[in-house]
Amino acid sequence: MNKLTTSILLLSLGIACSGCGSNQSFVFNNIDIGKGLSALEHTQDALTEVDETAEIALGREIATNLLGVAPLLENQEVQQYVNRVGRWVSIHSDRPELPWSFAVLDDNSINAFATPGGYIVLTKGLLLTLNNEAELAGVLGHEISHVLRRHHLNALKKASGMSALTEITDLILTANEQSTESLKLITAGTELYTRGLDKEDEFESDRMGIVLATRAGYDPYGLPAALQTLEMINPNDAGIAMLFKTHPSLDERLSRLDIAMASGFEQYESLPSAKERFTRTMAGIFSGGK
Amino acid sequence: MKRFLAARKAVSLWLILPLFTVASPSLGQDKAEQENASLVRETELKRKPFSDATTATTLPQSLNIHVLSRQSSWLQIRAQEQIGWVKMFSVRFTGHTESTSDSFAGTKELFNLITTGSSGSTVTTASRGLDENKFSDPTPNPDAFATMQSLAVSKTEAHSFAKEQNLREQQQDYLQISTSGSGGKS
């Protein structure tokens, strides 16, 4: 990370300390998005003490690292398509104003990563396991939910052995430009993806992901359908090993979704999966793309 | 499942994907036959994909089945020489196991199967996986990040995109945290 970037990060985190965010209800098209969040408050912890600006600054540095893992897929149509689906889903979250952006890596492995602040990176391999737009919306809803609930920030706090996220900001703020402390934090935030989150965070993102996809008007069973597809892949396959290593078992995730969706979701069974648009767009990957 | 595909020998997934992408008709249901699935509980086999549809029979737990297609939360299956519909959560796919002799295809065209000859069936990503060293010792790519930022979509554009497919917004609360089941209904 160069000095300029470090300075931007430090400045952003400085701003962070001047104001502390709060979890507010958000009304979108007369839908009270915040309603129902009370049951999820347990994960808030001290994370609301971190200003969103600092979260975004940290997230963009981590995302920049993730984009160094593999090249971007050189297909503008697919990249735009994923951004449109993801943005549409994110609008139905309680943090619609984050700088949500999405990128597809040109790699055949199957994985997706969400960084603080709304930057979501997924692999071409994951895209190609999906069957329709509703499945993509469910998968992106899962990733978006990690951001909404600040799961990675929370994990970074734990990994750093800190009791509050403000300790992370304090650490960075007190570091001078020659210090490697902020760089260490960003690297730790990147390495986190090889270790995974708390299992409960994954289950929570599954539950929230299907809700976000539903709010956006998609068949809510897209995410569980995508998980069932992953069941077909040999777990010893190198291309999915990291995903399996860092997530709860598919069987457990599906069992949890089974319980969570046991009532109230049948009313959405006629919602579209937008299969044709998805298939048409993905075909571009093989025709040379744009 | 398209039978001709089952006969393919160890073809790279990434080579057959274009074939399916181009050749597959756009259907309301995902047409493909999935073998190597089983029931996780005793399950009613319905004539149609609706809860109040006629029950053809009740299938026992652990029964091996063939999945034919999916429609929202329902899977069309073949079991005990009958075809009908069961809830998707009653099914677990076990296609990666080596204990079955049948070749299989995925529930979708884009990710259909590759067979591996006499050794059974499997699906592969044809990938070595991402290099974990690149996470622990990262190499930032600011140019790619700039590209990523340029891809960000406005709310207005997202709304237009949704309108193309008549995606109708729904009101649905987040689900309560419970292990005993409590689907939230708006």
C-alpha cells in the first residue's frame, strides 16, 4: 500500500472516530427494511462505533488485495450484469447507500468474497455453477448480508485479539506513515478469507440472503438451489476446497434453510427466476465476450 | 436428463458448457436428470408441485431417487417407477459419491455432468483452486479495483434492469433466529 493510500485510510478512520453510526430503520418504497432487525441485534457488539467511512476505506484496501488473487474476467457484459443484479438486491437492504460494486474473477474455482463497505468479488467458476438469475441473486444476497452485518469486521476484531473495533481504528490512527500496523491489518483482513467466518455468521447470511432476494422479487429458493448444486461437486475437487474449508457443511446450511423457510415462503413460489436472461448473458463467456 | 450427454467420457466441464449454453432451450423448468440423490426424510410424492396436490405415494427416508427438474421449491423426481414432485429440502444430492454406477447430470444445463467412464460419475471444476498464499501475502491490484468501481450501477439503472424482467418487490421481514423454525411472514 502506498503512502497516499495509507493517508486516505488514516484520514477516513479519523473521520470515523468523530461520529458513531447507529442501526436505524430504513424505509424503502414503504417497506420498513429495518423491521425485524431487532432479532439480529446480538451481533452488533461495538461495531456500530465504527463509522461507515472507515469501514469503506478498509474494505476497498482488502478488495484491492482480492483483485490481485486472479485477473478480472474480461467480459464487460457479464461484469455489468452481475453489478446490476447485485445492486438491485442491495437496494433492498438496510444499507442501500454503500458503494456496492461487484467483480468477477477469471478463475474456475468456486468462491465469493465480501469485503467491508460493499465490495463483492466472485469467481467465474461460481457463476457457471448457477442456473438462473434468482440463484445469483440469492448468492449475492448472502454476500451482501456479510457486509450488512459487518461479519468480516467482527472477525478481524477477534483475530486481532481486540475487544472492540475502535481498538483497530485507534491502532491505525496512532501509527505513523512508516508504521506497518495498518498494512498488517489490511493483510489480516485479506487472509481472513482462507480461514472463514463464524459458522453462525454464515447461517445468518443464508437467512438474510434469501430475504433480500425475495424482496427484490426473485424466486426465494435460488440460494438453496445453488447450495444443492454444490452438493454435486466432489468435495475433494481443488476448485471448491477453500469454500468447503471456510463454510459450514452444505447439509447443515440446507437444513437450517429448511427450518427458516418452513413457513411463509410458499406465497413466493411464483416469483421469477429470470433464467433466460441469465443463460443469455453467461453464453457470452464462451463466445469471446466484450 | 439428455441421454446423449450421459454417454460422454471425461469431457472437461468447461468444454461442454458452451454446448449447453447455446443448445439449451429456455424453459420454465430446469430440465436435466440428476441421479445420486436421496431423501432425508419420509416424503410425500405429489402429482403436481403444490402442497395441496394429490399425494401419489409416501416415499421412505433414505430412498435413492432420480431428480428430473426443479420448479421453485419443488423437485420433480422419479422413484419407485413413479414420477412426481417433492419438496427440495427433502432431497440431498450425493452425486459426488463413488458408490453409484450411474452417470449423472446436474439439475441445470450450464453445469451438467462429465462422466468418468467406469469409475462412476463426478463433477469437476477443472480448477486447481485459488492460491492461498495470495491471500496471506497479497499483491494489491489498484487498476482492477478502479475497473470494479467503474462497474458500479446506479439505483435508477438497477430499477430499469429489474423492470425488464417484471421483478416485483416484495415485503418480507428478516427471519427470526431460531433453530426450531419460524419463517417470518410479512
